[in-house]
Amino acid sequence: MVSSKSNETRGVFFHTSIYSFGHLVARGLSFLLLPFYTHLISTKDFGIYSLIISVATIVSIFFHLGLQGSFIKYFTASKNLEERKLIFSNLILIIALVSLPITFLLILFAPFFSEIILHNREYHFSFTLGLISILFMTFSYYVSVVYVTLERSKRFVANTIYSALLNFILNVVFIYNLKLGIDGIFIAQILSSIVLIILSRDVLTAYFEINLDSKWIKSILKFGYPFFFSSLFTALTEVFDRFLVNYFLGSEQVGIYHLGYRFGIFLNLFGLSFRSSWIPHYFNFITNLEEGKEIYLGKVFSKLLMISSVIIVTISLFADDVFRINLDGVSLFNSGYLPAAKIIPFILFGYFFNLLMSFYSLGPYISGKSFHFLNLDLLCFLSNLILNIILIPIAGISGAAIATMIAFMIGSLYLYIISRKNVNIRYENNNVSILLLIMFGFTFLSFMFSNLLLDAIMFIIFIFVTYRLKIIDLRSLSSLKI
């Protein structure tokens, strides 16, 4: 029987660290495949892969129906086993009734959609595999996320790591040994998602049964539909630039652009983990503080900047050097992908502003005005769309990365303004100012130099300056009390 275990109240970064570890291993293995991909998959095919993934991401929003938040809310608040069975079973049945027909129709007309989206019918099988992979990923998400709602983080992380290891091994076998190209990536994902479901079979045994309840279905759909539109605009903000890059520059540039985005993985996974922990931590812990809430929030904000600055400066300085690593005449990355290095700093700052959006999401939650999230996602999408159309013809893939960065900056500013009305934060102004100056300054310097020795010297200076000014405290950085 799947059961929850009571946990000691911890700081938000303690909870974030648990999920970060699982994300780090899973995404780290995915990142290790990048050099492998660049030598065995052309920039054109990798661009096609990115476009299919973008389509699948949008399709997945219709699979989920905005019910992720509803599921976690209702399942966590449920009082007994029978109620949890009802919630889980109906959710899975709803998603199956929606996703299976959509997948069938899209696969049936795969050659047509391949022609329209990819401008080539020969990729219709890859398109089909991409749709099937997102279908299995959807079901594996809900089966495995039950462990999160039950606070069984170790089981969640263990299953995630096992699935990621299998995915890594299958990628090597399918792409290197069997020469399946991007099809091998999708097949590996399908199989690893199936294994993740099998590893979580105790969830299915404990909570799944054929039992449709129209009253409950109506309730959860009513709660979830605003999140559907919000999720749709979020997905479009994240992936629509690929289609515009393809339109203006071609699929080869999409492949290079997609590879550059993957270097933002480390800041992104930290952001994902923080987002998972932040709101529950606020309502479970911070709201119960009798005094010092404003100071506590200010310390959390400083620590976010501290961690972000280390990640952004380190990757910005050394990303281009990684592309130039050559061992006995063999390059780590195929030189055809080298232009991806120049967009990495913009991508990192895009994820940084996205992280600030997570921090300032407190405002709408506290006020109960969830429509701000819909406004936010629509604002980000329209800003990103307009800026991409303007900047891609001028600056190429750098323009696309800058457009996304600015869109998320606008989004974080919007939530900051909204949150000021409901959330009092006592910022550590001195630390915040210096951290922002150092973070932007050293990243700017990374554009000026492309020499490993100079990058190493600047990194040492960065660590020395922040340490001497007591801006980055290694003991504080490793502490999980906040």
C-alpha cells in the first residue's frame, strides 16, 4: 500500500534540494547525450526533432487539460483512501478519454501534419513517435507524481533516476548501434516512460479502478479550465520561437538553437524544483511565522540570486570553451553546433527571470486572484511573439533568445508589481544590488573573451570578489534552513 509519512518541517531549499537531486541526475544524463547527438545527428535533423518536440509540448496541454494543479490540490486534501481512489481513477480516465482519440487522429493524418509543420512528409514516422512519446509521458507523470503528493520524495527520485538511466542507455543503443537517428530518441523515451509506470505500479494497484463520477469530473474540470489556457500560453511562449526560427532561418538553425537551450538545463531544473516547493512552503511554514516574515522572504530572495549568479556566471564563462574541447583530434561537440554558444547567456537570463516569476507568484496566490496568471502567460506569449518577429530577421537565433529573455523579464516585472500589493518583503538591498551588478557584469565580460585561461581567471576573480564582499557565503549556500 502506498502511504505518506509525516516529515519534519524544513526550509524551502531543503525540499528544493531533494527534487533538484532527482532532476539533476535525470537532466544531467540527458545533457551528457548532447555531444553524442551532435556527432551522430545533423543540425537539420536535430532541428526537426526540436520542432516535433515543440508540437508535442503543445499537444500535451490538451492531454493534461490544465488538471495538474487540480489533481495535486484535491488528492493532497483528500481525507481517506476511497476519496483518493475516486480522484486518481477519474483523472486517469478523463485524460485517457481525451488523449487517446487526439493521438489517434494526429497519427492518422501524420503525413499531412508533417508536410504542414515540417515541410517534408518523410518525417511523418518521427512525428508519430513524438506524439506517442508525449502520450506515455503524460500517464507516467500522473502515476509518479502521486509520490510527491504523499511526500515520498525518495521513491519519486529513485524511480525518476532508474527511468533516466534506461533512457540514457537506450539512446546510445538506438542511435549509435542501430543508427535510428531522432527516431531512436523518441523510442527510448517511450520505453523509459513505460518502465516508469511499471516502477510505480503500486500506485495503480492502490488507487486505480474503473469508476467514473460525473459530479466529481465536472468539479475538477471547472477548477482546471483556467489553468488550461494559462498552460497553453506558457507552452507557446516556451516553444513557438522554434517555429519562427524555422520560418525565417530553416531547420538547421532550429537544431543549433535547441542545443543552446539545453545548456540552460541546470538553472532550469533548479527553477523547476524551487517552483515545486515554494508555494506549499509559504502556506505551510511562512504564514505561520509570528514575526519576521518580511525578513525571511528577503533572505529567500537573496539566496535565489546567490545560486542563480553562480550558475549563470559559471556557464556563461565556460560554455564556449566546452564547445572547443578537443581530445586527440576528436571534438567533444561537432563544430557545426558552435554558434549555439553565443545564445547561452541570454537563455540563462531567460530562465533567471522565469525563476523570479515563481518567487513573485505569491501575489496572486495570496490575493486569490488567479486570473493574474492567465494575464501573465498571455503577456509573455504576445511579447515573445512580437519580439521574435522583430529580432530574428535582425539577429538570427540570438534575436530569438533575446526575445524570450525580455518576455520573461516583462512577466517577472508584472508579477512584482502585483505582489507588492499583497506581499511585504524586506530586501537585503546591499547584497541584491551587488549580486545583480556582478551577475550581469561578469556575463557581459564572457562575451568579450573566448579564451579558456582568461575565462578561468575571471571565474577566480568572481569567486574572490563575492567571497570578500561576503555576498556569496559558501556555508549559507550549502545551508538548507531557508
